[in-house]
Amino acid sequence: MEMRILILLLPLLLAAPAPAASDDWRAAARAMYADVIAMPTVSEKAGARSMADYLADVFRKAGFAGENIKVLPYGKTAALMARLPAAGKATARPILLIAHMDVVDALESDWTKPPCKLIADDGYFYGRGTNDNKGGAVALVITLLRLHKEGFKPNRDLVLFFTGDEETDGVGRRKWPGSGAACTMRNSRLIQTISAENFSPTARPLGLGSRPPRKSMPHFL
């Protein structure tokens, strides 16, 4: 299956300096970040359904049409699809934005800080999933919300798809809505996660990294 990698310049919520509007979006991102870190989305236990439902509600309240939001339960977990449709007839292939909502289980006895609470300390965020992958997921959600709020008119569908079992079985990819969505994985440009890789002492991003899909199952004789 052919998938071309497209590097997309997403609005950087942490960039400085920032006008008041960007400050509002950063505050929204920080609040969402804390909310999802507080959810123990371990796929073998409660799963990511709570995070999928929470984000779906965020998209609904932001004015996304119901047909463009889908929570897709499977096993003990769930996947999420949200779409910012093209303005009028699409003139380019959709862009698929992917991440995962599940985390590896965390024993409080192994942590010096509560794993299910977002804590900022000495320039770092602490909490299970802060890096892998709830930070990236929140960045994608906030970006889509901001584009919608500010009236951006894309010439193609922008489709967000989050799975709930990347850390375990990885079957969430099969929950893709298929013909019920505006694009298929086969016919999409793909971007997995964009994140700030390094920061200055004032928390200014020094560079961006884009990670294309690269995982495969090793087999040994």
C-alpha cells in the first residue's frame, strides 16, 4: 500500500512570542493535556474509551458535525475518528493524522510523582503518556480545533484517527471506518506525529520532528 509522507507545518502552541489568541489556545491545550493524562488508558484494563469519548465531546462542542466524529469501540478499548472536511469538492488527497491514546501501565511505586497527574517541574512535564503519545495526540486535536475555529478552508479532507491499543495488539488500525469516511488509508497522504524535539531554556521549540510509520513485527527462527 502506497503512502506518501507529507511534512505539515502545524501551528506551534508552544512557540514564542505569542499573541493573546495563541495564549488562549495554549491554555486550552494545557487543560486538555492534564485531562487526558489523568485517564489511565491502559488497553488491557479500562482502555482508551474514556479518552475517545472525551475528545469526541470536545469536537462536538467545537461545532464539528456528528457525521465527522466517530468513536469506534473494540475489545476493552476504542478508536477515534474526526474529520475537518474540504471546503466544497476536494481537489487533493486527504491527509490522515494518526496517533494512539493508550499507554503502558504504570505502578505508582515505580514513580517519584503520581503517574496519572500532569505535573510541570523544572521545565519538564511528568505523567504517564506525556511523551508517548498523549502530547502528540493533544497537539493534533488542538490544531484541528483551531483550524476549524479560525475558518480555515482546506482543499482536502483532514482526518484524525487515533487507536487505543498501539502498545499491545495494535489491531485498532482495522477499525478504520472505511467507506463510511471521506478517505481510505490507501488513498491518503499520511502524517503520524509532529513534535518539538528540543527546547530552549525559555521553552521555545528548537526543531520539529516528523515520525513516519515504521513499526514492523520481527520474526525469528
